[in-house]
Amino acid sequence: IISSTDLMDVRKDVGFLCSFTNHKVITANSQIKFDKVLRNDGHGYSAKTGIFTAPVEGLYQFYWSLLAAISKNIDINLIHEGKTITRNWIQHLSNHDSATCSNMVYLRVKKGETLFLQTTQSGGKLHSGAYCTFGGELIRY
């Protein structure tokens, strides 16, 4: 039997952090699938789809940081329930440059709602390892 106190502790422990095992070539209008899962408390993030599904309702903080080997401009959108919440733009300046973008948002998310990062153009490349990360935390339910 789980007490209400134990249930509250379980509900608080929701969060994920992921990155890439290898460099990732950008494909237009697709979810960015971070395949290296470093943390997945609450089991909300799917490396197969790149989608976070909220296991509980609450106020979440989501954050990402990306390093791109620039060959084209890259547009990154945070999508929540089919709607664009924020956008990042990585500008192509030279064939020898890399560029970064990062962002953080707080969102009230209901249980079962989905959220992911999506690109709108193809041709860029995101670096592997800790250079590119995506994560989120339940901060209040």
C-alpha cells in the first residue's frame, strides 16, 4: 500500500535530460530525437520519438542548448500540443563556423500532453554529446 506522502514524493520526481550519441543531421519538419537518455525520472521522455509526455500535471521547466555545424540556417521550435511555444534561430555565417542556441520556458502541462523540439529546415548538423542537450523538470504540481 502506498501512502499519500509516498505518492507525493513519486509525483515530484519527474524530469529528463538527453543528448545525442552521434552528430545529428537535420531533417525538415521533424522531431529532434535525442537518443542518449541521461535521466528519465517518471519515464516521460521517449528516445524513439523525441517526445516528452507528461506523466503528471504541473508546472514544468524545459530547457535546451544546441551546437550546430552551420551549413544552412536552422530554425528550432518547441512544440506543445501541436502549437509553437518558442523558436530559436541559428544563423549560417560561414562554412567554417559553429553556432549555438539555447532557451528555457515554464509551462503548465496537463497529464498526457506532449512536447518536443522540431526543425523546419533540413541540411544543418547538430553536434553529439554534451554539446546538445534537452531536458525538463516538474517544478510544482
